[in-house]
Amino acid sequence: MPNSDILPIIQNSIQNKILEIRGQRVMLDRDLALMYGVSTGRLNEQVKRNEGRFPEDFMFQLSAKEFKNWKSQFAISKSDKMSIRRKPHAFTEQGVAMLSSVLNSEKAIQINIAIMRIFVKFREIGRSYKVLAEKLDELEKKYSRHDKQIGEIFMSLRCLTRGYNKDNETKQEIGFKISK
């Protein structure tokens, strides 16, 4: 188990490595390999040896367009770009969980536990944003009806104070008139 003093640092570095690609939260093979303390080649070798454990909803390879976009978004030094020979593999939450079974080391297990906790936290945050958005929509609908009703009340009050009806016709005064 990682030291509790460095746990927030580990969590922060994991959060920074989770990307959204194809509408899914994923982590790239090179980032996972670095966290597990193995080479990217070794990680991908273990995945290839266990292909049946990694269907497309667990792992996919970035398309040429996605790869180009990913490289352009991050400040990657020229030497880093030179070392990227293949398009990276992206692992979904389920794929990351499966990695702990093919990378059989204590470090891989501990890192996977931390990653799974971050993915769960992201889901919880997503749910709370959805609930908040639904409540805002509900309030907006509720008060938009009230705005119309309040507008009608003000129009009626203006008519009473100005001596006009809603059709802007002059009202006849009611009551006794005393001539002078």
C-alpha cells in the first residue's frame, strides 16, 4: 500500500492521465506502463499474449487522426515523439482492471486499485453533475411559468393604477359626481 503522504500525489498523477477518447474515459499504454514500472513494449507484449481478455470495449488502438490529435495537444519533446513508433493502445476502466491479472506484480495491483478508485470518483462526479443539471432544468421550467404569471399580475396592477383596462380603453369613473 502506498504511503498515505504520497497518495494524493499518485491520485493527482492518475487523474491527469485519464483522457476522454471516443466518448470513453481511457488511459494510454505508455502512461500505464510508466506507472507499473514496466516498458510499454512489455505491457503490450503481456496484453498480446492474453488477447482474449481485452475485447474492443476494454482496449482499442488510437486511429491515425486520434493519434495526431493526441500528439498535438500535449507538449511532447522531439525525443519523446521519436520514440513513439506505434499508435498507442487506450485502455478503458475494464481494460485497466484486466491489466492487473496479466501484470502479476504487487506494484501493478496497488496501482490498479488506485486507478479504479479514481475511475469511480469520476463516475460519482459525473452523476452529481447530471443531478445538478436536472435540478437546474426543473427550476428553470418552474420559474419560467411564474415569470409569465408575475408579468400578468404587474400588467393588471398597472391597469388599476393608470385607470386603464387591459385593452387600454379609458375606464368610466364609478360613483356620484358632484358638479361645482
